[in-house]
Amino acid sequence: MSHPNHLLTTFITFSEVSRVLTHYQEYYERKYRIADEDVFLVISPPWLNTLELSLLWIGGYKPSQVLRLATDSVLDLNADQLKSSMETLFQEDNGLREMTVSYILEKLESAHQKLKFFAAAIQLHLRVGAVRNQRDAERRASRA
């Protein structure tokens, strides 16, 4: 039995791929122009629902979502390609996270502001952990 995407990929032409790539290029160019005017509109679009917002990461899909999409849709993606992609993703993601924190810390003027920033980050981490623990307990209770 063939994969559902097999028929789709059979009929895709180079010009169609080119049109899609052009569309994405135009989309990201517009997105950058909008970000110059109001970066918060791009990072957290107010018209998205909570599920859509949870899938976003800095104004676009999380890199792990894109990778998951590739592994689910590209039938001939091999283990080496996947491993290489994951390693690169981890390194770049970690580097961006470090760079973002460093940039924020540079912009904060006092030790008090920096302390408040770290306290808020710790509180967020603890709240997310508490919600996760609560949901895990609810799942265990519903299975019992």
C-alpha cells in the first residue's frame, strides 16, 4: 500500500515548488517589514487562539515542529539526516536562547531589574512544572 503523500508528490512540478518557495520568501519579507513596525504583532499575533500560540516560537513555528513535519512527510529522510538536523537545531536553538538572555540583560539597567527578570523566569518555569504535574496526576487518576 502506498503512502497517502505518494500520489501528491507524483504530480508536483518544479514550477509549483518554485511558486511555493517564492510565496514563502514574500511571506517572510512582509513579516520582517511588519516586525520593524510592531515586533509584538509578529511574535504573538493577537488573532491566534491558545493552541496556535502554543505552537509558535518567536513568531513562527517551533523548529521541532518543522522537523517533526519533515520526518512525517518526507518518506526517504534517513537517520543521519535526522540526527544532523537535530544536532544543528539544538545548537542553534541553545545559542539563540543564550543570545536572547544576554541581550535582555544588557538592556536592563540595574541589578534590581535583572533580579526581577530572573525571578520571573524562575516563576514561569515553576508554574509550567506545576501545570504539567497537575495534568499528569489527572491522567493517572483517569486511568485508575
